[in-house]
Amino acid sequence: MYADKLLKEPALRDKLAKNADVKEKLAAYAAERFISDGDVLIVEGGTTVSKMASYIKHSQLTLMTNGLDALQQLRAVAGRHTVLCCGGVLREPSGTFVGPVAESFFAQYHARTTFLSALGFTVDAGFTDPNLMDTQVKKVMIQSAARTVMLLDSSKFGSRSFATVARLDEVSVLVTDSGVPEYVRTACESANVELHVV
């Protein structure tokens, strides 16, 4: 596949604006459905997952992130929960900390759930993102958790970006909206992945 056919990284303001209402629904659903009191959670710095902070109604959580926007959102609940942020190299386009320092931070902890998003998904490539350093941190997040919940609005199905974050069978749950194509439903069933349509 030629490089110009791959999805490039959009500006942060564009990511925030695109499908904002759907992202809110996915975030609210994930916070209600997949969090329990006392959980240790990894909340990656993507725009969809960051929105979960305002829907957290639980107690005594430990919340870890690599995102500046996610950290700012989690600040509102820091009085009730333990909030940790990794260090590392700050990527301005994504507002995330990446690199070996960020990777080693997540590698030393054990979470119940990692919440992730991605820029695209195809059955062959899995969940993909445009930056290798971001995907490397996400891979460590997956390894550090007992389960991975992927939040992905349906506009991203059928698109592929530069680097694979995870294959479909490497996630436990996929949360998406009603625009999900039938082939994704079939792939989830084959991979034994819980599909939640919001």
C-alpha cells in the first residue's frame, strides 16, 4: 500500500471536533459499564478515552495516563482517586508522553483494564495509529492490564494508518456506535471479542 493511502495524523483540534457527540456516548458507556470501585485503570491520551473522566462515578480508583488532556480531565476527580501520569517525551500533535520513559512507567504496574482508542481499523491490520512512538506505549499498556477495552467510533472502520496498536484478538472488548459494519461484527464473533454497540 502506498504511503499516501494511509491515514495521516490529524491536528488535535480536528480530532476533538470530529464525531464529538459519538465519542461522548462511547466514553459515558465505557465509564459506566467497565469500571468498578477500587479498580486500577490505564486511560490513554486519545480524545475519545479522555472524555471518560467526566463520567467516572466510582470510588477509590487508581488512574494512570500518558495524555496531557486526559490528565487535565482527571484533575477534576483527583481528590477522590489516585491519579498517576508517566513522564517521557511530549509529542505535541497528540499531547501524549511517549518513548522509553513512558513505556517503562506502564510496564511496572498491573491494571485491571486499559482503555484505548485508535485512528483506524481493518480486519487485516487491526487497530492502527499514525505514530510509532504512540503505538509502542499503547502496546505496553495492553500488556500491563488484564483486559483491554477499545473505544472506536464507526467512521474509523475500513481505514488503516501507519502502525498497528493491536490485532482484534488482542483486545477484550470493542465499544462502538450503530454505524459498525457487518464484517466487523462477524470478525468480533470469530475473535471472541465482546462487541458493545452504543
